[in-house]
Amino acid sequence: MIYLSGVVRPEIDGSRKDIGLILTRRMGNTPDLSRIPWAADNGCFAQGAAFDLGAFLVWLGARAQYRDSCLFAVAPDVLGNAEATWERSRPVLPQLMALGFKAALVAQDGIERHWVDWAAFDALFVGGTTRWKLSHHARETVAAAKAQGKLVHMGRVNSERRLRTAAMWGCDSADGTFLRSAPDINFPKMIGWLDSLHREPNLDFSQ
């Protein structure tokens, strides 16, 4: 399991391969990504309809030299709507691949009711509303993605319980903004989550 912080911190320097960064175009930070596992998020969660595809592709292309350390780049999505997400993502997924990045589709509420073109993307990003994200539908979607050989990522993971849930389901990575507040306290705490997960991967915190 790799934890990708949505907050850039100097402690995230590549010394641990289970800690990296998830970046958006508007973050403004320019860390050295040559040694740090990272992912490129589209920023749609915050931007919504204001998302600028052209600017996102330019920003991503400017980081093409770091694509080997990039786990995935996320195609644009629509919160809570799987059908609208697919329509928005479908033409962009091949553009991300053309830039040399692994393309991620965001799983949103209702994806279980739709046919999934697994060949169209490399990674599944478990998004959606919190209620859906923790549902059996989301868990079954993760299992289906893993059966297809896809990398699976869970978004908005800001507790040890949520991190263990992601790991138990078979997710390869997770992200969150846990380090946004009190990083001097929360960074060691996050290290503790990961170390505990490595020592006892089957400890059930989901209840």
C-alpha cells in the first residue's frame, strides 16, 4: 500500500517508497518527482464544471519527464455520477495514455449498474460519495478491477481505519489530506499507520 499525500511536505522526499504525493494543477508546488511516487489528479472534486481540460493536459505534459514515477493520471469525472463520469472521461483516457501516463477512471456512484470497458484504462480510482465509497458495491467494483489486472486507488483516506479498509479490499494505493493540519504530529502518526499495516496487514479495523 502506498499513501499519497495531497499536501506537499519536505518529509516526503522519496526515502520511503510507501509514501508519495497526489498533485493537482492548481496546487502550485513543484517538488522533485524523480524519486517520489506520485499521481496526477484532475482537480474536478474542487473545480467541478470549471475544470479546464486543455490546461490539465499542458500541466501534465510538462511533467512527462516524471512519468516513470507516476502511478496514474486521473481522467475528469463527475462526483456521484458514474454515467456522466464515463462520458466525460472516455475521450480523455487515450489522451493521457498518449502522453505516456497510466490513465485512471474514477469509479463513481452507480458504476455497478453499467458495463465497464476495462480495456480503456489502466487504473481504477475509487471516488464517489462517502456512502458509496464504503458500500459493498464499491468493494465488488474493486474486486472486479483487480480481476482485470488493474491498479486500484482509493481517494479521501484520512484515517487508519479507512486505510486498512482500502488495503483489505485490495487497493494498491490511497490518498488524503491528513497532513494539512498539524503535520508535525500527523506525519509520524501516518508513518505509524503504514508500519502497522505492514506488520499486521489483516488486522480488521472496518467495523
